[in-house]
Amino acid sequence: MLGVVVFTATLPKTGRVETERPVGTPEEKIMETTNTRSSAFIRLEDDYGANNYHPLDVVLCRGEGVWVWDVEGNKYLDFLAAYSAVNQGHAHPKIREALVEQSDKVTLTSRAFRTDQLGPLYEEMHELTGFQRMLPMNTGAEAVETAIKAARKWGYKVKGVPEGQAEILVFSGNFHGRTTTIVGFSDEAQYKDGFGPFTPGFTLLPYGDLDAVREAMNPNVVGVLIEPIQGESGIIIPPEGYLAGIAELCREHNALLMTDEIQSGLGRTGKLFAFEHEGVRPDVVIIGKALAGGFYPVSAILADDEVMGVFHPGDHGSTFGGNPLGCAVARAALRVLRDENLIENSAELGTYFLDKLRRIDSPLIKEIRGVGLWIGLELTGSARPFCEALQRKGLLCKETHENTIRFAPPLIITREELDWAFERVVELFNDPPASQETDP
Ligand SMILES: Cc1ncc(COP(=O)(O)O)c(C=O)c1O
């Protein structure tokens, strides 16, 4: 029998137990029973898609705020928020309005022409972050590639590194995306297996070890690429002073500090950017995901003139990067972040939820780590059966790196909704899934 805290909460009228069946859809007429509705969609994915993900078998068809619905009509609390891309909640009405309004005007011009959306986004981003310039792309990985190109070019043109010798320091456990260059400096064997040869010029160091960075610094180092807190690795928080120490070393050795805030940024950790927890100001900040509130892929790098000045027409670009639809959506997503105090909510409710989780006394929990509404619950064994059990209770989470459950709800979540989620987590550890093994 596991010890758990005694907890009572006022339950919102929501959850897995309550079903809402959409009526009259063509699919409903074709698929008669509850099980065939989901399984038919799952079969289509399995039969015709590439097998490159291992999703939970829940087939979603609607989202609103922190809630999502499956094709059976079951309602779930989304505790993943599309890996922090939906920080503003599903289908936020203000972002949707901007999307619809802009799509009635013009959606894509390419950067061959100017639009009335790009300049205002640049200006609003500058006002929000203080960085002089922004270079927009689409996916996170593209923005990371952009940062790598910026650092290399800065290294050759400004720092004076000999051609072809630029070196970028990266870290164990990193996750910066899936392009061939980026997976080439991952230390996750599966991400690389079968995808070589890889781009040279990256030196992998142990995450959290400042001495290793000090020792690796040399005149050819043009930049340090780092997640201030590692998300995919399981919400790994490095020792206090680590990022500040790296910032100092970068200054000493004239190298760029580049923080990947694609997952940690835009409020997730209770600050606009995670680097603020260490009081540093990077030279390049990489953002994506929540920049467009889940409606559209928009990513970017932010930097000042010295770095961004290395780009000249033709050096870099993207057909879709900076398109008017994406810009309008990003502008609305940033307004929502600010106007609805989502960063403050993340800080306050993150602490509230983390405190509650830490009161769960279970031998199956190895460690609980978190900053803001970004929490990793590391178990002594596989997290997958726990995520599946939470799914059955109406709470959608996903395991990361085998043993960790990541909690990252939309930042619009309320205290009552967190209480509701907490009750499910407590139930889970009171009656854990059978396949969980405890380490001796
Ligand atoms: C820190 C970080 N960098 C980069 C990426 C890649 O972003 P995308 O999947 O949009 O290419 C991710 C995605 O999870 C991420 O968490």
C-alpha cells in the first residue's frame, strides 16, 4: 500500500467519466460502436503513415482552452500542451480571430515583397524582449539551424575565426530538433542511427558541468548552444549559476551565448525566457512553438545588430518564414501572453502544483523537478503505463526519456483545474499500473 497525501478538491464537471457524443457526423454513421471509432482512425495512421511516433491511443478531434475531446466524445485535460506550443490554450478566440481576419486578407507573399504584418511583429517583439532584431522561420529546428548559421558567419566575419574552423559547444541530453545537422550533435543514439554522415564543428560537453565549458573554450569557439533547462531530457535543471557562468565564459572568450527557448520560453518557466532565472542576456535567443499559440508554425531567432548584421540578402531565408498569416497569429499570441498574465500564472500555479506533487509519498517516484508550469516526475521505472493510466482518468501526459512524465499544461490553467489533475495523479500512485517495477 502506497502512502499518499489526503486531498480533497472541488471537481469541475469534467473528466473522462463524462462523455459528450457528437451527433450526426458521417464518421458516426459509419462507425457504430465506441471502439471502432477510435480504432478506425488508428488503423488509418498505422496503415498509411510513417511509423515515426508512438502516440497514446487517444484520437482527438476538438480542443478548447485546457480541454480536448476524443472521437468517442470523452473529455480530457491536456497536460502536455503540444510540447508547450499551446501555452495560450487550444483555439484561443483572440488568436483564432487574428488568423481568420488575416486569412481573409493575404496569407502568403513570400519575402519577395513586404507586408503590413512583418514590420509590426518585429517592432512588438523588440518592445517585448529588448532584442534589436528578429529573423523569422517556421519550425523550431529551422530556427536552431538559423542560429548555427548566424554564429558561424559571425565567427568568420566578425570574430575572425579561420575559414572552416568554427566550433560550437553543445551539451549531453540536448534536444534542438531533427534535421541532419542537429541530430548529428545529439547524444541520443536513436536520433542519429542511420542518418550520418553528420555536420562537423560541434563539441559535446556534459550538461551542468561549468569546468567542462571552461576547458573546451578556445579561439575557434564561436558559440555555445544550450537549453537553459532541458525539456525533452525530462525537465533537467542545471546547477544554480551554471548559465551565468557560461555567459561569463562566453564574454571572456568572445563567443556567442545562444539559448534555445523553443520549449522553455514564452512563459513556460514562469518568466518570459528561462535564461532570466540566471540574470543573463544571451546573444541569440531561439524561439518557436508558443510563438503562434498552436495555430501555425512560427519560429525565430532574436539578436542585436552585431550578430544579425552578418546576414545579407540571399544568405538565408524561407518561403514561408515571416509570412503575413504567421505574423498576424504570432502578434495575437504574444498579446494573449501579455494581456492574460500567463507568465505570472505559470510562476504562481507552477509553485502551487509542484508543492502539492512533492507531498505525494510514493516509492515509485524517484524525483520531482520543475520550474513554473513545467514539471518532470521521474519514476523508478517506465513512465508509459502511468501515462496510459492517466489517460484513462482523463489526464493527457506523455512520457519523455522512458522514465519521466512531463507535466506542461496550457498556461491559462486555473487552480481548480490543477486540483482536479492532482487528484488523478494521487489516484494513480494509490493504485499504480501493474507493470511498474521499483528499483531495489
Ligand atoms: C528545445 C527545443 N528545441 C528545438 C525543438 C524543435 O522544434 P520543432 O519540432 O518545431 O522543429 C524542440 C521541440 O521539441 C525543442 O524542445
